[in-house]
Amino acid sequence: MKTLVWVEHEGGHLKDATLPAVTAASKLGEVHLLVAGENVGAVAEAAAKIAGIGKVHVADDAAYAHALAENVAPLIVALMSGHDAFVAPSTTTGKNIAPRVAALLDVMQISDVMGIEGEDTFTRPIYAGNAIATVRSSDAKKVLTVRGTAFEKAAAEGGSGEIENVSGTGDKGLSSFVGAEIAASERPELTSAKIIVSGGRAFGSSEQFHALLEPLADKLGAGVGASRAAVDAGYAPNDYQVGQTGKIVAPEVYVAIGISGAIQHLAGMKDSKLIVAINKDEEAPIFQVADLGLVGDLFKIVPELTGKL
């Protein structure tokens, strides 16, 4: 069984999201990669070094410069004549491309795959992760998005994949790239951070959120996250949001401060290796999943904790 994996990249660099997708795809058989974009030679070379790769298909064309799904999907469908499955990471880009690929192939997409039990059998979360469904697909071609936190990262070095240039299908004229407003931060990106410090609505204001959380995160070398309630209240930007409708993370340490622990938030972080909760409500649901819990006033505890680090 041959599987085609979408390679996530940005600014000429391979993104970590690709590596767990490769691990997932390897459970299905031979793994091929697709690098699509403009001036992506360096990305293709880095992709070819990933352990366990058979071939890297490279589509270097201005039409793929911004990974517009309307242009990329037909390219993938053309390559699927020689592949049995398509795998994309469950990222913003992956979740944008995969449904269109599935529609063009007239097959059912299987989303957020957490486990691969066979060539046609997969596990995925439902009900915000409170239940795990086992899904069997009878489609001739499989289209999957995989949850990166559920699979180990493939080794980024050690492979010697063959690089093959493929002709693209060009610009379909269905959409155009207007611009992107990308938040820049010196802190680790949430999906790859080893430590994450997250805050909830209990901080009371944007000023308190940043004044208390950011010094703690800086001391720990951590990424900063937030609950949906904190984002909706305007305390933090959208790209901080962790949860079912935000980012799915699984760091070594996750510190939840002033977060009650609604199931939508837990769905995004409960796979973290060590969960630390700080909340004044000892009955808060977050304590049910926390490895370490501290009941108290965050406005006293967080500055004290920051000062002792």
C-alpha cells in the first residue's frame, strides 16, 4: 500500500507537523511525500532526509506558493492514481486541503485519526474526545487527517528518499491569495512547545493575563496558551487558543491557570505528559485530569511562583 503525505512547510523550512504524519503513514505501508510550493528545493531536500521515505514528489509552481486548497487538491488527486491513501496533518492547511481531495475522489474523509489498526481500520475521537470511535472504510482510496499528538515524530535525519519532479495542474482560478497577518513571537509555537502555560477567564482582563502569564512563561521557556473563554473575552489572540476549536497540544508540561476545565478545552490538552492546575475552585473539572493541583488565588500564586523560578 502506497501512501502520499502532504508536507507542511513555511519560509523554506520543513514544519514539525509533517513528522508525526509520516509515522502514521508508515503504518499503512510505503510512504511518499508531496512538497508543493514555489522555490521549494531546500524543503524537498530536507523532506528526502526523513527516515523511512521512499520518494518525494516535488511540484514547484507559483500556483502552489500559498497552498491554496483549490489549486493543491487537483494536483494531489492526479497523484492518487499511483497511491492508495492520502495523509495530511490535522493543521489549518491540512484540514483545508483534505476535504477537497476527498470530494474530488468521491470518498469519505476520516478526520483526526489517533490510531491505525489496519489498512482500512482507524480510531478517532468523538464527543470532544470523551469517546474513541473505531472506523472501517471500504473506499478504494483513503483520505485521512492525523492528530500529530497521537503519533511519535519520525526521525528528521537518516533517510535517503528519491526526489522526483512532477508537473502541476496550475492555477484553477477559483481563489487568490490576498494577504496574511501572521503573529510573530519569540516564544515556542504551541504545537511544538515542550512547556505551555495557559490562562483562562479568571484573569479578568487582557492586562492581567499578559502581566502575570508572560513573565512565568519566559522563566520556563514556555509557549503561552489560553482557553476559549479567555480568547472570546479579548484577553488573548486567537492563535493562543487551546481546545477542540483551537490547537491540539501535547507538551511535556501543561500549566492551566484559572481554567475550569470544560470538555472542549480538555480535548485539546489532555494528552500532555504532566498537567499542572491552579484554580481557586477545588471542585473545578480541571483537577480531575491534573497530575498536580494547587487550590488558591492565582493573583497571589502566579507572582510568587514566578519569583521563585
